[in-house]
Amino acid sequence: MTAVPQPTAALLDGTALARELTARTAESAAELRRRTGTAPCLATVLVGADPASVTYVRMKQNSCAKAGIESRHVALPAEISTAGLVDAVTALSEDPAVHGILLQHPVGAHIDERAAFEAIAPGKDVDGVTTASFAAMSFGLPGFVSCTPGGIMRLLDAYDVELSGRHAVVVGRSPILGKPAGMLLLARDATVTYCHSRTADLRAHLREADLVVAAVGRPRFIRGEDLKPGVVVVDAGYNEGNVGDVDFDSAAARASLITPVPGGVGPMTIAVLLEQTVEAAWRQLVS
Amino acid sequence: MTAVPQPTAALLDGTALARELTARTAESAAELRRRTGTAPCLATVLVGADPASVTYVRMKQNSCAKAGIESRHVALPAEISTAGLVDAVTALSEDPAVHGILLQHPVGAHIDERAAFEAIAPGKDVDGVTTASFAAMSFGLPGFVSCTPGGIMRLLDAYDVELSGRHAVVVGRSPILGKPAGMLLLARDATVTYCHSRTADLRAHLREADLVVAAVGRPRFIRGEDLKPGVVVVDAGYNEGNVGDVDFDSAAARASLITPVPGGVGPMTIAVLLEQTVEAAWRQLVS
């Protein structure tokens, strides 16, 4: 018998979809500006000067600028206290010139990050990090979504991935990625399994998944041999060297659809942040 | 070969554990009364006169009385509006003589139940129905738990059921039962699968579970042949005729531990309600 070439998965192209979405966001921002004379404004808060965090914030600011969203940057010293950070965030929550707030994390181990997140007014929580946003996602209530899970849902929808009744395995359970991703999938009638570092037999769970969302932070941790043929693979991992949580080549040989890294979930995360910032501005300026 | 008798599961005895827990709660209530001159007070809110709801509220009031908790009953007409109900609940949230609030549901299809729940101050949400309580359960933050999931966790702990790394299948995804039960299990390092009415092959998921939480509202829906030998079965279902979601006899022949219905989850739900009411009163009266 001749070896049959493995089918290669089609790509879930986050770069292209993010470009489309951001073009619509830019139109909406421009329309808001025409109507009100005010541009949407995203406040970015950075504690310390971690190089990766600095880069992320700069990327978000640049993307804002391209979409006609103003940004205001608040740089705080690494040694700021929880109270100091909460005060800074509260001031932005109360400032009518700021429509959305992004607190870049991590904020440093000595700070109560949850307290800082909760200082973001729910109406300005365009990064979807507050408990109010989490509950809204979990219960299908109005509110902002966490940007990465929200970006994943938009990507799946753009490619008409059927979710109802399908088995989604979410690997990771962080408050702004794994947990809300699972809740959004559950709200769309997927059967959802949360796996994590304590899961006894991760490979067995992965092999049963129709959809895998990898959000674990371990480079190339999930491999093709762990996957069911035809699976949809979403790699939300980001590891040093721009490497995802999924071993792309082996996974692509099994999957029907897969996100590249980079160019998959990453651009969608920023696109959702921009979209929600403009949405927040509309609600605050035109009510 | 002679037929080997099937091993019969041991019972997760909710009646006995609830009695112990409530005895401690009654001591705590008495101590609070000695210290402050004030008894803990639970406000019960009933919309309409659905016979089952009337019975539930009366059971809760009776249990309160036995534990030294006062109750104040607010009976509202079935045709009350959302705004009317929100006002009534808000008044209780603001009343310093009330320490905990129980809004009996369902409240009628014309009412926005979520809005009514959200009118409960988080510090008085002793039934664990607000989005704030849900987020607290999900993120491991301080707060009250939903009573039935909280009762399940206490029952599992009382019988030293290992949760870390075990596969828990939660059947049902309601906001006050299935969803928070899964989040509490996940917080204890279980691998958690949410199944529901749209799940493609429920039986296959059940057969892989180390722990099943049934919260689906279909009498005797889960049967022994669906289960893995040695599984722990928690039946949180309640159906007409005092029948659970699990077919007890066939499930008990497979399980290592199982809750009876009645006498399993039901008494624990009330015990947790009482415990949290007294805890809320302590926080409000002694701070």
C-alpha cells in the first residue's frame, strides 16, 4: 500500500478576521466621533516595567490608534501597594473621559490583583476581568466578555464551527481564560470538560474532544497523537519564542481546523478589546 | 458459577450530617444572641402561593426556629411586577434587622428573576444566588455558596471523598445548582464535565465519571448501567413523589457511595442555609 498523505487542517485565520472586525470597529469609532465630537478612550494601566507587559500594552495602544481609539497610559511603579493601585483604577472608573480600562497583568505578587480588577467599573470592563463580567458570561447576561475567550468564540463562529452538543475540552482554568472560555462554550450548548494540572489522565480526555481549547502555558504540550481525527483545535497558549501550547504540525495532521500561533487567537484578543472599548464609549456617550 | 451478590453502596447520609451541622449552627446562634442580644434573622420572600414553594418556605422557617434563627416572612401576590419585587428585596437588603434573605423561586414567568436575585445585598445572600456569590465560588473568593452545591461539598468532605484529579460529571447547568456545583468541584481540583440536555452522548460521559452530580430534574433518569463501578453518586434531583434523578437501586449496586432521596442532599441544603444565615448575622452584628 502506498502511504496516504495526511490531510492538513484548514486554518482558523485570526489575523484576517481580526482585520475585518477592527475595520468595523474603526467605522463605529468614527461614527461616534461624528455624532458626539468625542473619540472612544481606553486607559491602559501598567505596573512596573516587565518587558513582555510593556510590549503587550504598546501593541494594544498601537491597535487603538489605528482604529481611532484614543489611549491614555497610566504607568505605575512596580512597588505600588494594592491600595495605591485600587485608587488609580478607581479614579479611571470615575473619570468620564475614560470609556474602557485595561489593567495589564500580572501586577506583581505583593498586590491583590483581584481587588485591583474589581475596582474597574463593570461598564468600563472592556477586558472582561471583573467578577461581574464573569458572572454575565456564565449566566448569559449582558456584559463584556474576557477578550481572549470572546475572540475564540468569534473565530469559531466565523468558521461556522458547530458547538451545540459537541464535546469541548478546555485545558486550563484561569479566571480570564480557561474558566470564561468554558462558560461561553457551555452557554452555546457545548458539553464542556475543564482539565488542568491536576487532571489524572489529560490525554484520555483530549482524545474524546470535538473541540480543544488549550490555555495552559506549556510550549507544544498538546500533540497530534492526543487528538481525535477531525477535531477543532484552538491554541490560546502563548509561550516564549512565540510558541503555542499545541504542537502545530502534528496537531494539524489530525485536526479539521486549527489556529496558527501567531495569527490565531492573539489578534482576535486585541480586536475584541477594541470592539468592546468602542461599545462602552457608545453606551457612555449616547444614552 | 454461583451468582455473586452485588455490593451495595454505602450511604452519604445527609440527614445525620445536617443534624450535626445544624446543632453547631444553633450553638453559634445562641452565642451570638448572648453576645449581642439579637437573634439571627432570615427573611423569606414568597411570590404567589405555589404549593411546593409554600411547603419549602415553611420547612425552612421551621428549621430556622429549631436553630434559634428568627424568620420574617414576606408574602407577595403572584401578579407583582419585577419592580415591585425588586423594591421588596431591596428593602430587606437595607433593613439592619434582617441578616439573610431567601427569595423562593420560581417567582413567576413574567418576572425577571435575575433582577430580583441581584437586589439581594451580597452580604445577605445566604442562599448564594447572586452573581457576586457565583463569581466568589468560581474564583475561590470569600462569599456565600449556593446552598445545594455547598451542601454537596460538605457531604463529600464528611465522607472523605477524594476530589483532586478525579473526574466529576455534573448533569445540569442551572445557575444555582449545576453551574456552581461544577465550579466548587473545579476549585477543589476535580476535572469537571458539564453535561446537559444538549449533550450528544450523556451515557458515555457518565460511564467515565468518578463522581456524578445529578441535577437535571428528570425522575430516575440516571441508572446503574450508566455508571462506572465504584463511582460516587450525588443525587441533587427532586421530582414529584420525592423521587430523585437517579434510579437508586440500580445505581447503588454500582456505586461505592450514594445519596438517598430523601435524606441526602435535601437536608444539607437547608443546613447550609441556616449556617450561612448565622454567619451573615455574626458579620453584621459583630464587626
